[in-house]
Amino acid sequence: MFIIIALLIALIPAIAVLYPFIKGNAANEWLDDESSPMADLERRWDSAISGIKSAELENSIGNLEEDDYTWLRQEYMREAALVMRSMELEEEQEAELLAAIEVEIRDVRERISGADPQQDDPPDSQDPASSA
């Protein structure tokens, strides 16, 4: 009886220590790709917005002179506008890419189904036994 209790007491910490190694990095599989252009734009957007908020706060409590506040606000607003413009371009490029892919898929389906747009003769005219 004492041996079973001693084994259980020893196994519980061993399992707790070994569990992360057995489980592996499965939790990290679904992390977003931080190197993507959209992630970079989102980081720049968050930075610009937090900069504007910080400048507003500093100006409202009197730690920032009006000229400095105006300059900071213009810089952060310019950065936010650039990011918005870049995001719109990214969305337009993505839409164009998806449209091109849809055209390619349609062409492949047409070729597979036998309705090849480059084929001049209909399929029935190629087989002389079918006409007799």
C-alpha cells in the first residue's frame, strides 16, 4: 500500500514536468504570420493611433506645448493616412489576384470538361465511326 502511494506521489510531479514536452508546440501552429505585409500595416496603424491618443493626453494635462502637439498630431495623422492608403491597395491587389485565380479555375474546368476554347473541331467530328 505504501509503495502505491509513493509511486502516485512521484508520478504526479513527473507528469506535470513532462507534459509540456510531450504536448509539443501544437499551440503555436495557429499563430498569425507576423511577417505578412498586412500584419506590418496593422502594427503601424496601432502605433499611429496610440501616438495620437498619447499626444492628446499629454496636451490635455499640459505636458505638451501647442506647437509640439500640432506637429505630433500631424505626423501621426499622416502615418495613419499612409497606412489606410496602403491597406486599400493591399485589398485591391488581393481582389485582383482572386479574380485572376477564378479565371484560371474556370479555364481549367472548361478544358477538363471537354469544352476547350482552343479546339476548333467538335468532339463528334473527330471519330469517323460515330458518323456512319
